[in-house]
Amino acid sequence: MAATWHLHIYMLFITMLSVGNARFLPISIRVFVPETIPTGYVLYQIKVDSLNTTEALHFATSDGHFSVGRGVIFALSSTVVPLTGRRFSVRAQDASGNTNIMEVNLLREPSAAPSRLVERRIRRFLSRAKRVWRPPPFNIMENGKGPFPKTLDHIGSNTAFNRSVYYTADGPGVTMPPAGLLSLSREGLLKVLGPIDREQYPQLEFTARVFEFGTNMETDKPLSVTVIVDDENDNQPEFVGPLLFKVAEGFKPGKVVGRVQATDKDQANTLHTKISYSLLTGGNLFSINSESGFITVKSDQLDRETLEKHLVTVQIKDMGGRDKGLVSTATATITLEDINDNAPTFTKKSYNTNVDENKAEILILRIPVEDKDAPKTLNSEAVFTIIEGNEDNHFRIATDPVTNEGLLYVAKSLDYEKTKKVDLKIQAQNKAPLEGDKATWLTIPVVVGVNNVDEGPEFKAPNIRLIVKENTPNGTVIGSYVAKDPETSSAGGIKYYKVTDPAGWVNVDVNNGELKVANTIDREATHVVQGLYNITMKAVDANKKSAVGTVTLVVEDENDNIPVLPGKEMFLCERDGHLGSVVLKAFDPDSSPFGAPFVFNLPKDNDGNWVLTNVNGTQATLEQAKELPLRIYSVPVTVTDLQGLGTLQTVKVKICQCSRGVCVPTSYSFGLGPLGILTLLLPLLLLLLLGILLALFCATNHGQMREVEDVGDSGGILLKSNIEVPGEEVVDSKLLVCPGYDMSGSVKGSLINVGWTGNKSSSNIGTIDNRQHLVQGFRQNTLSQGQFTNSQYGTGQFGQFEETQYMDNNMAVNNLQFSQDESALYQTWATNSIYLNEKLAYLDTDPDDAGAEDILHPYGFEGVGSLAGSVGCCSDLDHKEDLNFLDTLGPKFRTLAAVCTKK
């Protein structure tokens, strides 16, 4: 069986004697308890020697469920004791620092005689307690006083009986942080090296090992040792959070204001952390629960208007408030929140003011008030009400948002002749309702006197109605509208004028206000709305004071209009086997009984093509009586109103073919006026004139031959000719080569010959731009690649020119784009054109001798000959010239070769 650790427990009094301590507690006790220990259950009364008293000792327990007070071990909370029992230790320290540890063994007291199994378990528990084969946790007091090191206990292994061993320890407190607080000697003595703060290190657990001297082999299993640091009441309780509270003024006693919260760093669930709360000041108004820390209202005299903030000193004390408890104090601020317990009060007992009659919307009085409640809140903002004397709504009252004053206005003007004084009663309230039964809303009397002023004339009624028939003759009196002075009730000296008369139908007598017809009154006019026409009049007295009134003319209708049918053309769609119809609707601006219902009739002598049927009071149906051709018909219809007034009218109805209910338009011919004909003939006349001019020009120049001036820049190029000798053999009329034009390469747009001697590095001839009359639509035939040698012109290589269609005023040769400066190219081609025209005219005059002049001529010789040579008759060429190169040309140039070669 493997060796096991054992704890060498010596008699504690022997140990204490070895370190100089006296024994004043028993080593261990056994207590029989119920299975469930209730809270407050007393376990044991500690008895000490005569030299000490329990009051002079400081006790601590290793089990938080139990505590010691005044020498009594009791349960702090309900605890269950298992069948095998429960064990904890009690530590006592006297004033000299001497410490004793007492082991408490709790055994369940049986309800009857214990069974053998229970007795056996109890004996096993007791025997195990005596052997102490595994050491209980070691307890040391925090902040212990020296001298250090201080021996705590001895740890040993059973292997030490038959071997020479030594001990080591490692772990927290020994070799790991907080290192240096504990040590285990090689002989197994556990020592405390210095004071330990429980709040920082509540317990330390390290591992002890035993080794054999010489072999350094472990002789037993490692042993885990726990050192518990017992708490000392060395921390004052602390307040948690700010002590700021709010409560409404007027709170009843017993109402909770708030809770003071505190904490203590000492060991929880002990007297060291049991905090008691109390008030050092403010106890006349507030109270605090000593255990919970709740502050409540104590008095009903909390008045914000007397004192808004109360500063209360709160004390917290641990040890449950005992004398040895540690204390902290703080000031709690209790702010009283406002309630509307004060009504606004007036600064005066009454007010008197005056106002001129006929004045409205003017301020006549400011009424200040005072309110003790919090300013700029609903509890102090005033609301004024006129509760008496304003039955006719002549006044209104508002509140000035800045000064909180009442503003009394005249809303409707007063008349001195009717009312000389008004007695008002005004009440001031708040926006918030009153709270409490002590305050009530207050009122104040206000007397308003009315001042008499010269008011000017006044119409008896601001608006009157006069009845008049339309078309009433001019000069007819309609009625009168008279004003009076309200003070004298006289109309003398008052003048009358029109202010508005939109249609100018009425004249007003300036002296008596009589209204007469000035122009024809028409009820159907746009100025008349629903038969009413308004005129505005002004009455002015001698003091230039005036009054304005309205006269409404009720215009009675006369039957002065007949029903009218619409004049637009109506359409009727033709349908096979069906007779169509249209709806006629008449309109009469007259009102009843001079308007609808209307009567629609066809004349008695009608053509019988149509049938007319009345639909309602304003409409009738015009229907075909038989099938009619497609055309426009004029149908006479008589329409009369309710009084029989009407006339014969014509309705145009077009019968047509329709598509989807719409009349399809037919083809129409139209004629042109003189200007239209002239516009059409003008282009023809211009064309005729142009033809005459062209004919005159041709007749004048035919047969004339002018001397052609040799142009220096022609360059000896190939020129266009209509006829070449022998003529008939030239079958290809497209043998026209673009003339070469050699200019300096530095000139923009110059034409550079490709592949020619002296210009072998050039690759771009350019583009002929904007010369449609020269190149557009012209086709260039393909030149096969060939080699020729000429002593005069040197050796050159003709490139292969693919057949290219000249499009968009451009010309391409071998995929190269030719461009030509406008002035240079145009000048060259213009010169060629003159020459060719003159040449053709000459050949026409003397065809027999024309070939004699067709010889080689130098043109514009500039030191370099033309590679092209001449395209004329080749009979005069030097026979020494080698013409074999013509055999290598393409098939399209063989015709030209045949012309130039004598065979």
C-alpha cells in the first residue's frame, strides 16, 4: 500500500508553549445538532480561563455559515448537517496577539436510538477525526503582527519513520506570486513570513513534496495544503454611487425618497460587513432604515418655495453598528421638485382703463401676476380668463410669453351711444392644475370706460338689397341707400359716392343716395352671379369721415333670349340597314319660366328625310327617316322656350363612313391662287432662262481657236483627249491617269509621286478633297506591276494599282489615300481642262492635219523628265527608244500599246 501523508499533530498547548503562546481554548469540541440547523441556532458557549474574557477575544470561523458573538457560536444561516457530520474551526486571538484554534465537530442528534450502521459511521468519523490523516485548512489572521517568521504548524509524512527525508513546497505564497509569504522548511515546519491582506489573498494553496536524502526520490504522493486567511475588520464601509435624490414637495410622511447603498471589502456575511445606516443631520424631515438604507419622508412640511435642496449627512458603520465598527460619512442631497401648490396672485386689487369707441384689436391693459412656483414651467405660466362682463365678446385676453402678464384687448369695437362702461372680472390660473387643498384661483375686477368720439356717418345696414328688372329703362330710380350721423341721427350734410360698379349700370345721387339706372341691365351678363349684382357706396360727412356699405341688386329675369342650337357640324355614321340619329341640345341663358323645357319641331314643309323626337326639356333626337346618300345635310329645326319664344334654326348633319366610331375623311381637291401658280412656274422660268444662256454661250465659242498659253506647272503630264489617232481603235475610254504634280515635300498638302526617282522614301500622295466635279464617281483601272528602263527618265517601278471606286470626293491608290491642296490641284486640273477644250476645238476645224501637230513637246521642263511620256500618236518617237516595256503591261493597256506602236 502506497505511503500516505499524515499530519503530525501535537498537543496544541505543547505547540503554543514552544512558541510562547498560552492556551485558553479547548482543542476540540463535539456538538450534537439537528439535521437542519436554523438561522440563529446556538451551537456552543465558549468557556475560557480566568485570565481572559470572551469580550477581550477576537473570534473568527473557517465556515461562513457560523459566527461567534460574545463567546457564543451560532448559525448565520440555515445549514444541513450530513449523516457523517460537519466540521469547522474557531480561531481566537487575545489582545497580546496569542492565537488558539478550536475544532468544532457537529454530529446529527438521532431522533431515536441509532442503528448499528449509524453508530459505525459515527465511530469511523470520530476515529478519522482523531487520526487527522489529511490536515484541515490552516487558518492565519490577516495583518498579523510579528515577530516574523512565525511557525504555523508541522507537516510530516509516514515515510519519515523509516527513511531520511526532506520537504519542499511550491505554489502561490511560496514560489509563485505572492511569493515570500509562506515557507516550508526541509524539516516540514510551515511558517508565515509576513503579514497577509485577506482582501488581496483570501487563501493560499500550495503543494508539499517529500524526498529521500541521497536518492532525491519522492517517497510519498504530493500533498495539497490550503492556508485560509481569516478576516480582520480593517476596511471601512464605502458608499456606492452619488447620493443625489429627488422628491416632490408636499410628500406625505412614509414616502420613500431613495436608497443609500454601501459596500465593505471585508469578508462577506460576517459582522465585519454588516452595515448599519443612520442620519447625523436632517433627522427632523427625513429618516433612514438602519439595515436597508432607504430614506423616507418624516415630516409633511417639505416646501420647495421655503428650501429647495436639503443636505443630509449619512453615516454607515460596520459590525452592525456596534461600538467597535468602522465608520464612513457622506452628504446626501435631496432636491424638492415643484408641484403647483401656489396660485398666481395679482399685484393690485383692481384696474381701471379707457378705450375710444369704434376701436378694435388694440391693447388696453397689462395685468401683472406673481407665482411662487418654479418659473418657466406649467406650474407658474399664467392663463387668464374673462369670467364676467364679456357676454358680447367685445374683449379678449392673452398671456405675454415673456413677462407672464395678462394682455387685455378690445376684440370688437364699442359704441359710446350704447355702452359707456363695461365691468369685467378676470381670473388668473396656471397651465397645470392646482395640487393640495390650500390654494385657489384668484380673480380681479377691471372697469373699462368708453370714450365718445366723432364717429362719422353710418349706414343703417351694412348691406341692403334692391330689386330691379333687366332691361329697365335708363333713368329709372331703383331705390336709395342713406346714412346718418349716429350722434345726431341726422342725414344732413352727408354726400354719397360709388366705390365699385363693375358694369357701370347705376348712378348715385350725391346728395340723397338715390340709385338710378345708367345703362341697360342684363341678367345674363358675367357680372351677375346667380341673379345678384353688387355695388359699393361711400357716405362722407362734413368732417370727411366716411362709412362704406354694399347695395346688392336682385336682377329679375325677362324673356329676352331664345333657345339656341349649337352651330357646329354634327356627324352621323352610315351603317347598312340601320338609320342613324344625332342628339340636339339647346341652350337658353334665361331662367325659369323663360327657359326650359324647350319644344323641338320640324317645319311642316320638311323634305321627309328626318324625324325629330323630344327627349327631355333641353334635348331632342334627330333621326333619319330613310337611308340617305353620304353628304352634308342642312336640316331646319324650330326650337321654342316655355313661353313659346323661338325661331327656325339650321342643323348641319354630315353622313359619312366611320371607322371605330370616327368619321373617315375623304379625298379633297383644292385650287391654287395666283401666288401659288406663280410659285410653281418660277422654277420652270428660271430653268428656261438658263437653257437660253447656255445655248448662246455655246454658239459664241464654237469654231473659235485661241492660242493656248503654255502653263509652266503642267509638268508634261498625261492630258485627257476625246479622240486619239487612229481613233476607232481606242476602245477603252477610261484611260485617264491622274496628273502628277511635284511640289516641295515641306508644303502642306503637296502631291508627291510614289515610287518615282528622287522620291523613293515617300509613301503618301494624299487626298483630293472637296473636288467632286473632278474625281467623284471616277473609276481607276488596275495597273499591273511592271519594270521599265528609259535613258531619259531613269529606271522606275510601277506599283500595282488595284481597281478603286472613287467615292465621297476621295481617291485611293494601293490602299493609300491621296490628298491635294485645293489651290494647287484645282489650278492644275483647270489648266488641263482649258488645254483639252482648245485642242478639241482645233481638231474639229481641221481634222485632216490634226495629226501633224501631235508630236512630242516639252511642257514646264524643270530638269527632270516625265516617266509617263506621251499618250498621243507615237509615229514621231525616236525609233531608238526601247518600247519593249509595253509588252509587260497589263491587258488593259495593250490597246494603248497598239495605238503607240507602228506595225
